[in-house]
Amino acid sequence: MNIKKHIPNVITLINLLCGCIALVFAVDLNFDMAFYFVALGIFFDFFDGFFARLFKVSSPLGLQLDSLADMVTSGVVPGFVMFFLLAKSQNSISSHVFLPYFGFVITLGACYRLANFNIDERQSDSFIGLPTPANALFILSLPLILKYSNLDFIQVGLKNQWFLMGMTIMSAYIMNAEIPLFSLKIKDFSFKKYQLHLIFLAISIGLIAFFQFLGIALVIVFYVILSVLKNIFQKENF
């Protein structure tokens, strides 16, 4: 029995378990723990592919398991978080009982992206659209920004139903948009090849250290902007 071929799939299932636990905490409105378990799930999501490549045991089963696990960790959980934010938004009207369910548009967008990712051969070394784990971290950071940030304009925005609805639509769109984003996976230690990644990592650490949970959301926005600028620069030089 080749144990090595099962290791990546076990790691993927741990990602799924983390997503299930995060969902329980989210339902209990403990968004701090929900965030941490989603982040832990994403950590395992990164390493299942790493070990699959290391042991040369990549398989169609592993690909499907990875997407199914991400569907919970990076699809269902952020959808529920937006459901909660919309339910608590300051402009929500009691008669609009279905308004919070609009948050699950994020879940639908994540599902479509994950299915499309499995059949899109262009995304082997880069991404087309924002990866679901990055989107999940962005959405999961919102209730924590609301909880810990003292900036008035952020408080007003994250309590406004129209702002949240716009963010929900943007979230679903950006995951499926035809926008090339550079991959964060580093396969060797070439500084010249991965200098953009290292610069991004250094700035990201600074943003998170200075802004904390707000910094996480800023990192995701910075990632998209940096990728767009990279694409523009490459086209101009082409």
C-alpha cells in the first residue's frame, strides 16, 4: 500500500474539517474563531497541492476533493458571514426578510469558480479571477474589521446594506472575471523569477502588522491591483 498517495487527500480532508468547524463558529457568531479556522483550512489547502507535487501523486480524485473541500471552507462559510452582515445592516427593513440571503451569492460565485477552475487549463501556473481562498479571507475579515476598527467611515460602510450588497456582487464577479492574477505558489528559490511575489509578501506583512484585520482586506485588494498593473506593464512591453 502506497501511503504517500493518500497524504495529500488526508490534508485536503483536514481543510474540509476546518471549514466545517469554522461554519459552526460562524453560526454561533464567533467570527474570530471562524476566521482562524478558515485561515487554517486555507493553510492545509496550500500544502495538499505541495505534497501532491512533492510525492508526484497528483490525481483527478485529489483535484475533485480539493474543490469540494474549498466549497465549504471558501464558499459556504463566507456566504454565511455576508448573510449575517446583511441581516445586521443598519438600513435593513424588517419587511425585507429575504435580503440577508443575498449574501449567498458569494457561495454561488465560489461554486462556479471552483467548477470552472477544474476544467480551465489556463490556470496551471496562474489564476484567472480571484481564488476562492483569497476571497474567503477578505469576507471573513469584514466582521472582525467591524468589531475592532474605530474608523467611522468603515463602521458606516460595513453597516450599510447597499454597500454590502455591492460588495457581494463584486466578490462573486471578481472570482469569475477574466482577470489574470499571478500565482502565489513558489516552486523554486529564484529571486529574479519571484521578485514580484517577494515584494508582495513583504508589503503584505507590513499591512497586516500595521492594520491587523483591516490589513488582510487591504492585502487582497493590493493583490488584485498589483496583478492588473503587472498585466498592463507586460502588454506595454510586448
